[in-house]
Amino acid sequence: MSFAASKVAPAVLLLASAVGLGGCATKSYVREQIAPVSQRVDTLETRLQETDGTAKAALAEARAASGQLQNNGQRLDQLTGRVDGVEQRLQAQESRPKRPRH
């Protein structure tokens, strides 16, 4: 290796190191850049939890309404049977010959 090359090699190494390390970000810079994103994520997490709570409440109400609907359907079936019986008795009475009243 020549004398000039032995002086240039450390300078090139020093220059390459300076360029490579100059691109590193400091912790404070990263925190500054991440802070707005972190705030948005926190806001979105809060909204997501609220939405999840609303969805769970709606699901509970829907399940309760479904149960009530089933109960009402059963009651309607019972009443339909009773109404059918009353109609049959009414038709039976109407089909009998009427007796004159004195």
C-alpha cells in the first residue's frame, strides 16, 4: 500500500462513519414524531371501546326482544286456539234451529 493510500483510507472511513451515523434519530426526535400518532391511536381506542360497549348493549337488547317475541308468539298461539274454539261453538249455536220464545 502506498503512503497516500494509507492516509486516505482513514479519512474515507471517518467520512463514511459520519454519513452513516448522521442518519440516526435521537430519542426525543422519535418521541416528537410518534406523539401525534400515539394520540390518534389513543383516541381511536377510546372510540372503539365506546362503540364496542354500544354494540354489546344493542345485542343484549336484541336478545331480550327476541325472548319477548318468542313469549308473545306462544301466547298468540294459545289465544288462537281459544278463539278457534269460541268460533266453533258460535257456529254450532248458529246452525241449530231456533225455538220460538213465548
